[in-house]
Amino acid sequence: MKRVLILGIDGYIGYSLALYLLKQDYEVTGLDNFSRRALVSDVEGFSLTPILPISVREHYLRSFPNFIDSVFGVNLDDYYTLDSLLKLIKPDVIVHLAEQPSAPYSMKDVRASMDTQYRNVLGTLSLLWAMKKNCPEVHLVKIGTMGEYGTPNCDIPEGEIPNQCLEDRWDEMGAIVNHPCPMAGLPFPKSPNSFYHLSKVHDTNNIIFACKNWGLTSTDIMQGVVFGTKTDYSNNDEQELTRFDYDEYFGTAINRFCVQAIIEHPLTVYGKGSQTRGFLPLKDSIQCLQIAIENPPKAGEYKVLNQFENIYSINNLADIICAEASDYGLHVGIAHIPNPRKELEHHYYNPTHEKLFSLGYNPTIEIREEINLLIQSILPYKDRVIEEVIMPKTNWR
Amino acid sequence: MKRVLILGIDGYIGYSLALYLLKQDYEVTGLDNFSRRALVSDVEGFSLTPILPISVREHYLRSFPNFIDSVFGVNLDDYYTLDSLLKLIKPDVIVHLAEQPSAPYSMKDVRASMDTQYRNVLGTLSLLWAMKKNCPEVHLVKIGTMGEYGTPNCDIPEGEIPNQCLEDRWDEMGAIVNHPCPMAGLPFPKSPNSFYHLSKVHDTNNIIFACKNWGLTSTDIMQGVVFGTKTDYSNNDEQELTRFDYDEYFGTAINRFCVQAIIEHPLTVYGKGSQTRGFLPLKDSIQCLQIAIENPPKAGEYKVLNQFENIYSINNLADIICAEASDYGLHVGIAHIPNPRKELEHHYYNPTHEKLFSLGYNPTIEIREEINLLIQSILPYKDRVIEEVIMPKTNWR
């Protein structure tokens, strides 16, 4: 089986992916610098799920015979360590989840903003140089975000501007033709809306160049907003719990709402709530990552996958969460609060996401059921909720 | 008159711009960390023109009554210092020339590459936060590069994707229509070809966001390759000489060729030489910067100017330089050497550059005459040429 190096193995997606792959006989090695634990603690948050100390987690990972090794405390910008590690580890695939993942955190202040772009952009740049030197043939699976695209007033393709204009065209005789777009093949222009999203766009641009100039091979995943706690291989053992953040910085919309629901706090929708985004359950995210691992682009190719199950408006989701919470006797309302972000609240949104489906992605269609299960899975931790960290204090303007 | 803060006042363009503005009664303040001197010295280069030590330069600058102050040794990533300085200086315009300006340097090794993106991207990000806090109304004139666009197989607009498709379109009755492009208004996608050019694209994206989100105002200049030593206000005093680099890293094509010409070394053209780029003399660059300073966008707007006089192929320029050198009795040949860069050697290139002309840019049409004057101006320094630093040692692949 493939030897997978997971950068960010201690994170929300990283730990879930590690267990998922270990249970399927992949050889897994992981790196982490515990930055997620440190950053969440910095903003006075705490994972809702009681996650194990790293030494205990590591012990559990080592109980799998196909877990090769973990190296902790390494920062990606430390090129020389990375260089030695890649030489030793000899991965077939590198899954890069080792970035500062929060948009609101990147807007908090100058320090957090510079820290985000430093970690993400310089860390990935160092990784690209280390791959070029040691293993240019390795497949880099990089997690980007659908937020790189922003909300442009046109359809969003997967990566490149398509060959054909997105609208009907006629020739001079009045017959409909597939009119080529003069910009076909160029990267679709991004309109990111935070310094975090920008850091991902910078990464994307650096990776495109590394593929073109050095022949590296990469799948760049534009991922929607992930929610949930479980994957298809999760059990209920405490060793298998992944972290679950719900603070204003590291808690994404659905996760944060579900935590509000279990304490019967009104769901705090930012602004009008008609903002529309792509979402997917954690188990779909992990399924898709495996599909990406198993379907590398051809050598030297840079490939984009738009990774989400479907698009929903925030109001949509809030309504679903209220309804599902009532199954557990929870009475939850909705409160619209002033939007701390500067974003369009009414907008066109039509991103493509065909490639993963064509590679076999079997999506969770029943988002209601998934949200219901999520509420059920976090209810036991109700008493651990720190209410004060949920409300937004960072104003993006 | 306007109070202009020049970031990078000790550099090639920065020092020329400072003198040009001082002679026209602008109030000028400058910052520099001497990184250009240090970097050129690191690669064992040396300015062909004997530039003054910084203390003497500063003394000369202070002889102008409208020179306000200079602060040396400040790095832009030092947000807290920048913050205090902006409070004190209260500029009307900030001209940001304080970046690592060499593409080959950024491809030299991992250290130089990370250093380039750190200085340029994190430095500019820190500046944006400091402007947001202290002077969000100030006009930021930022030097980018035409190299941000790369060489796409279509026309290059100035900044945004234009409203109309770039090609003729018909309606269903066969009449020609101005067919709107569905991506109109999005930033034209960039295809940069080095980690330096990428750093400028990252900057551009961060600046666009700072304008959109915080209401900052910026002119982002996509500048062609600059050559020459003089501006319209230059005299021949040694105090007024700007630096003139010709090493493989910091010497741009025409400057490097002219230095080869004065020592009668064959002009070393990289590859086939049909690479085509936009060029402009230093005096035009400075003229255009003044036009940018005098024509700010409206508050909160991000405006792109494509800044070059005309486009030339490298072979074109090499031929002109050989011919003009012969006026001085110099016998110069042309040697095609393997291209150390990975770039298209035959390509379409048609960038727009209308906006500066419409604002009054009066270009140097006679590039031959300009090159002739350049050769004349550097001939006295012939004995200072260090031949070994000219030939490329960095292979971009």
C-alpha cells in the first residue's frame, strides 16, 4: 500500500485521516508542531471533544502496525529538518494539512495576520523546495479552500478558465457555436476575502509554478466548509476522537451552530444569513482525500478538485439545525447579529464540482441526518462548552 | 506640495525618484534598510556607477530644504516601528519600492527564495496594517511588475478582465455585438514565472483585499524592465549617481548587455532570444511614478497601471545595442547561451498600456538614442566591471 506522509497529523482533519488510512493498511507517517492546540488555546478556546494529550495519541497511533513514525515539533519553514525527514520517510504521497486554518484568526490583528501568511505561504514554499530536492515525483495533496474563489458573479470552474465561454455564443450566420474563451487554460481568477484565504491563494500560485517549472505533481483541493466528528471507520473510543472547535476563530459555521444548539443558545447568524457556501461532512472530506490520494494527476500536472457535497445558505443550515436539535428536546432559536465580516450577503454562487464525482465520490446526501448525528455525538460534552468564546469579537473592517 | 514617503529610497529607482521629486519641491521622506547594497554584495556584485556611502548620500539629500527626513535600518516587517513612523511622518503618498527586486535571485536556492517572499509579502502586509491604523486615506503607489502577467496566449488588459470579450462576437441575427465576458471585473489571471514574480502577485492580491475590505487606496504599477541611469532632472554630479547593477541577479537585460558592450564581451542572450517584454528607460519610469503620484484613484479604489514604453524582443535589443556600441568604436557580438530560465522563447505578447498615456505620459520614443546615451554614460566606468558576475550560474529548473 501507499506510504502517506500527513503534515498536520494532530489536527481536526489530519488525525481523522490518519486513523482512516491506518485502518485500511496504508503506511502512515505524520508531522505536527501542535500549532492548532496552541492557537486554539491562545484564543482561550478548547476542543469540545476531550482529545488525548499528544503522547497518548502517539501511543495509540503506534498500536497500528502500519503506523511508521511521527515527528513532532517540526515547523515547515525549517527547510533543513524537512529535507532530512523527506530523505528518511520516502513517502509516495504527502497530504499537506499543516496550515493555520482560520479566516477570522487571520483578521484578528497584525500579528495573527502576518503569522498566518508566514506559516502557510513560507511553510509551503519550504516544502516545495524540499520536495524538489528529495522527491520531485511524489504526489502533493494540498488542502486549499473554496474560499479562494470568493463569490464572483459568474460560474466557478474547477481550477482553470474553461475552453468555452460560459454563455451561448453565435457565429456570424446566427448558428450557436462553442466559442473559445481567449483566456482558456489560465487559472480562474480568485477573489479571496481574508488574509487566511489569501494565504491559500498564494500557496496555489506557488504550487502551480512549482509544477510548471520543476515538474512537481499536485492535487490542490478547494475544500468547502467541513463539519462533523466521524468518518466511516470511526469508533466511539476516546482514542479516536478528533478535536471539535466551536470558538469564533476555529469553529466553522455548522460546528459552531451545533454547539450553540446543545446549550440551547440561539444560533448566531452573521448578518442576513443568505451567504451561500459549499459544505461537506468530515466523513466526506476524508473519503475525498482518499480519492485524491488514489488518483494522482499525471507527472508534472497541477490539478484542482472542488471538494464539497452541496451548497447551502447559512439560513438554510440554521433552520435545519434548529429542527434536528428539537429531536433531542432542545429548543433553539436563531439570532441575526451584525456581520463582523465584510462579505456579500446576497450573491450569485454556482461552483462546479464534477471531478471528484467522476472519480467515485459517493456523497452524504442526507445533510439533515448527518447534522442529527453530529448533535447526538456532541451532546455528551455539553458541560464542556465555554460560551464566551463563541461570539465574534474580531471585526474584519 | 505633496509629502511623499519613499520606501526603498537607497535603491536604483528610489534614489532617482527622491532627487527628481526634491527638485520639484515635493516634501520627501525616505526609509531604507540597505538590503539592495547587501544583496548585491552577497552575490559578489558591485554597482558599476560609484555610488556614495549612505552617510554621504544622506548628507546630500539633506541639502535640499524640502527633504524632511530619512530613517535607515528599518525593515517593513517591523510593524511597530512602521506604525510609529507613519504617525510622525504623516505622508500624503507612500511610494513602495522596498522589495527584493530580482527574479533570478529568488530562484537561486531555498534561502533566497524564502527570503524574497518573506521580505516582499510579509513586509507589504505589515505596511498595509500600519496604513490601515494610521493613515487609511493615504495613496499607496506600489511597484509591481509586468512579469506578474507572464506570457499568456491572449491580450493582457490593465488589471481587470474587461467587460467585453476580447474577440468579435455576434448575436443570433449575425450582427456584431459587444458581448460581455461573464468574468468581467475579476482580476486578470496571472502566470508569473519565478518566486520573485509570485511575491509580487501575492502582494497584488493582498493589496486588492486591503482596498476592498478596509478602503485603502492604491495604484499598483505593473512595470516593464527598466534600463538607464538618468532622469530628466539628473545632473552629472557624483552625488546624483544612482546605482547600476549588471550581475546575473540584479542586472536587467539592457543594463547587463550595455555593460558587456563596453567591455566588448559578446552579449549573452539567454536561449533563442525571441522572448518579448515591455521595457522603459529610467527617466520614463520616474516620469510615470510622478504621474501616478499626481493622479490617485478615488478613495478605496485599487487601480492598475501597466507601465512600459514599448515591447521588444531580446534579439531586437541585442541588435540595437551592438549597433549603438559601434558609435563608440566598440566591437560587440552576440552569443546565444543555454537559457537558465524556464520560459517560452516563442510566444504571443500583447499587453495594453493605455492608462498612463491618457494621464499624460510622454514616452521616450527613441530607444536607440536612449541606449546610445546609456552606453556613453557608463563608458567612464569600464574599468570597474567585474566580468565574472555577469554569466548566469543559477539554473531555474
